[in-house]
Amino acid sequence: MLRFCPWRPANPVSNRIAMTPRFHALLVVRDEADVICQSVTAALRWADAIYTYDTGSTDGTWELLQQMSRTDPRVVLYRRESVWFRNDLRALLFNEYRSRATGGDWFATLDADEFYHVPPPQFVEEHLRTCETAVCYQLYDFKLTQQEASALGTLADITCERTKPIHLRRRHYAALTYTEPRLFRYRPTMQWVPPKAPFNLGYISKDRIPIRHYSSRDPVQMETKYRIRMRMRPHVGYSASPHWQVTDWRTLLVDESDAAIEYWKPGSDLRSVCLTNHLAPLPKRVLQRIVHFGALPLFDRFRPPFPVDFKPEAIPPETDEELRAS
């Protein structure tokens, strides 16, 4: 059974000397001020560049990113503007900065509340075969428990707890079965046109890269998040998602005694998960292996390029004002 190595930072010195391959992260963010510095700092242990697009933060997230960019040029700020989140925005970032990559580099998508449990350079070196050029994630969703929420009874309690690293604050998680591509090897001919993922990402790895996800951090953060989502829901195309149906954040709390909830001791392995639902059936996978061996650049020639006139959908001023008031 596959066991993921405990998290440890990649060697930044050796990575900078070798410079091949390089790792580029795509970060789209809004209102994550309580965790953004921690997640970006963690990503800087392995990323050669983090391309960042803020979709209208009002809680200081953008200002924190500006500070980090001034001290570390690898934090590359694209812009801040009030737009609806779509996967298109990752395609926009990719096409804006793809000229900085060379064939064989890697791109990773990154959310502000996610931490790669195994740094992508280490994962590529230790888990991938040469033919594997795309990786899905194995998500470990860390929860706020009912017991923890009760202990955080006042704003002062929450403010004090936020001085601690998030991995010390939230320890209970559920390993999810859902997955999506998060890491892919770059080739100069590939196209990424909204709203899809890049056409022909490559040959999918059997192993998934583990990611720790902290969407439920404390009562104030959760209450604010879902209040804003309630205001956004009538305007966004993905409102049917269960995450957008939440009307009371308390329904997302879990009990520590629940058999489906596991406890993680920082520095230890997460539970090994061996799922294959991200892989095509064997006959199709064999065909993919043959095609991916050398035909992808040829197929790329028939893919449409990123539209030069693409513009994200702006949030109307009156709706933007409502979100700011939230």
C-alpha cells in the first residue's frame, strides 16, 4: 500500500541551482487573510513562482500579498479586481505567464486554504514514472469540530488561536474520494481555453498528490464565508454545488467521535488512500499511453488558442457593495 512521506520542505538551495524543472503555482484568492501568509509561505518552499489573482478581497488579503511580493519576487501579483470566480481565471493566469515556463516545467494549481502535504518536486521525483505528466490530488479535508467550536466561545479566543499555525489548530480530517487534476507538466504547444482544464493534460499518474485542505478554520471565518456565499449564490453558475447550498455553517461541524473522522498528529503520515477512480478504464488507458508517447504536440495544433479578448465577468457595483458589507 502506498504511504505518503511526511511533509518536509524541499531543499530550496538545490532547487534553485538545478532550475530544471521549475514549478509554477497558480493562485486565485478572495478574502483569506487569516491563512494566506501561511499557505503562500508553505508554497514558497517548493515553488519557483506563485502567480496570484485576487478577485476582490476586502479583508486585507491583497495587502498581505503585496507585502509578501515586496520581500520575495517569486510572489507575482497579476491584479486585484472584483470578478466572479470561475475556473477560467486559472486559464487566464496560465496564459498570462506561460512565457516564463519552458518545456518540462510543472504547473500546480493552488488554493489559499490548501497545503501540499508532499512538495510537488519531491512527489514528481519519488512517485512518478517518466511517462506520467499529470497528477490528481488526494484531498484531506480538515474539519472544525463541535468541541473546538464550543471552546472558541469569544472573539478574543479566536483572535488568540489565530496566532498559531493552522496545522496546529485543526487536527481532524476526512479523506475525500473526489479528485481533480492539480499538477501537470508543461509543453509549449499545449492550450488551456476556458472553461476547460488544459486540453490533453497528459498521462495521468496512478498516485495522487496529498493536499491538506482547511476550509473550516474557526467560527468567525466560517460564518463570514458562508454569509458571502449566500449573497453570491444567485449570481454564480456553480450555485448547485453542495458547498453553495449551506445556509448555516454550524451544519458543517463534525463530532470528534465520528468514526469517519480521523485525527492527524503534525509531522506524521496521513492515512494512505489508494483509489483509482481518477483513471480511465484499462483499454482506454493503454490507448492514452500510446497517444501520449508522442502525438500530443500534433493534436495541440488543432486546439483553439486562448482568446485574446477574454475578460473575466465583473461583479456589478451594487452586488460588490453588498459583498463588501458582508
